[in-house]
Amino acid sequence: MFVVSLNHKKAKAEFREKLSFDDEKKLVFLNRLKELGFEQCVYLSTCNRCEVYGMGKASKVVRLLAEMADVDIDELKEQLLFFDEKGAVAHLFHVAAGFDSMVLGEDEILGQIKTAYHFSKDNGYTNYELNTIFQAAICCAKKIKTKTKLSKTSVSIASLAATKIHNYKRGMKKVMIMGATGDTGNKVMLNLLSYGDCQIYATKHIHHISNPNALSIPYSDRYNYIKDMDVIVSATRGPHYTITYGKLKSLELDDRERLFIDLAVPRDIDEDITKIDGAQLISIDDFTAIAKENNRLKIKEKESGEAILEDEMDDLLKELTFHNNRESFQKMKKYRTEDFEHFVYKFRDMASSDEFESFINVLNKMQEVENETI
């Protein structure tokens, strides 16, 4: 297994967004990978990472990524991280558990991994290996969230944004949210409603805003409401700007302070709006410093989670080793007794993955020697 990763640790949001494919483009990408000989692949795209998980060699994946994202391949290589074999499995387990996120232990990533995995599985791009690995990583992440306080104390980008808005001004604030029907936008809205000091205006296209505590307004009328807003949040999945400098400038806004928060990848809000007096813009990357502080407070819980992760990953690696050597067991006619099979299973359960792999290697060597003497 390999992983090709473009994430927040090395790449800025404006570069990551170039590799953020919609579902139609994902299918094209996965199909082209299959044409290149990759029978198993999962493509994960979130606000903070774009990653390809697969079986085989990663070099051809990089070239295809650069081509489909229309970026220079050398520039892409400089910002990629590569993992293979056990390192790739460990990376997936850490990502699923929220250990590799900007906000340590955040919950959104597990759902995003499930979605990415099922997208590939439902479209025929996974088999035994990736199915087993992804299912084990998802199961492990759930166990960590249940058995540690990491999830209970985690702070997502959505809650960080809501906290920023809550502390932005005293008293009631008028907040417009674009993308409130999406995962991130909805969580921002729910967090703000829990504070009780915000009047929410949520834009809609065709989806109805079901929360009775938020006023639903047509997306096409968004600029008409901005004059009265204290905060404007955008968290859509569209490929176009929701707010542009030109349109905003034409409103002739007064110079009171307004906070714009862009939680989308690709970006939703034109950076040039900061040229307008009183306009402050915060993007996902700007939450990094806050996230780091929250991460520091949760390191102890992460250590407990790491112990669970190591045990779960060890069980997975033993299972994969066992599966990959089934034919060898079938050939060991001399040893195929119920007692021996019981011994093998018992050994697998008690040994570490490295010990079990060594055991299998020794048995294979014994079989090779026996074949040579026949």
C-alpha cells in the first residue's frame, strides 16, 4: 500500500484547492488510475488534505495528479508527502483518528474518510486489501473516540470559527452563513445558536434551511443583506467565489468593522475584499495558531489513543500477513493437522505482527527446503 499526500503541513490552501476534485472528476481520476494498472485506489479530499491511497507504485499517480490538476509536476512533488507499506497503513490510521489534523482529534475527518472509502468501494475501486485496511482504520478511530477524552475535548474548525464570531463583538450579532446546509456550515450555525448571541441568516439555493432559529434567505440576494451583517461566513463546495471585491465595493458599505470567514476549499471569498475599509478576512489557514494551542492541551489524551492505535494496527498487519500466505498453508501438507492449525491461530493471536511475519517466513523456508529434498 502507498499514500500520496498533499496536506496542510506543507501546502497552502490555494495550492491544495487545485487538487480538490468534485465527484465527476474523482470518477475520471479513479478510472484513469485503473487504466494505469491500479486496481485499488481511494481518493480523499478535505479542506486540509488531498490524498491518494492505493496498492502498487506511487510514481504514476503523481504524474496523473499533476495532469488533472493542471499544475507543474516538479512544484507538486516539492509539496507532497509519500508513505508506503506499514508507513502508509500507519498514516491512514493516524488520519482517521484525527491525529494528523490541524485540530488534533477533530471529528469531521472520520466521516470524510468513510465517504471517500465508500465512494471508491461502491464504484468498484477497492478489493480485499483496501477494504480490510480502511475498515480497520475506521473501527480503530471509533474505539479511540470512545475510550479516550480526545474526541470529547476536540475542537473542530467549525467550532473554532463559531468561537471567533462569539468573541468578535459584545451583544447580539447578525451573522450570514453561506453553505449552512453543508457539514461545516451547519456545524458553525449550530455552535453559534448554542451561544445564543447571534441572529443567523442562512442562504439557500434549493435546499430549505430546516432550523427554525435561522432566517432562510435566497442565495441570489446575499449582497442585499451584507450591509446589515456583522459577520459573513462562507463554507460552500462551489468552484466559484461567493463574495467578490468588485460586487462588495459597489455596495458602498459604511466603514464599520465586518468579519468575513472563509471555510471553503476552493476559496469562497475574494482576498481583495480586505481593501475595503472595515473588512477583515479569515481563512482556514488562519486558524492554524489557534489549532496548535488546542493540540498542546490534548497531547496527553493522544498518547492513550496511540496505544490503542498500535494494538489495532498490529492486529490488522497480522491479518493481512495471514491472508497473503493462505496458499503457503495449503501447500504444507505434512503439517496440516488440526493441532498444527490450532497452534498457528494461537500463535497469531499472541504474537506481534513482526513476530508473526517472521514465523510465516520461517515456515515458508522450511517448505522450500522440503521441496528441494523431494
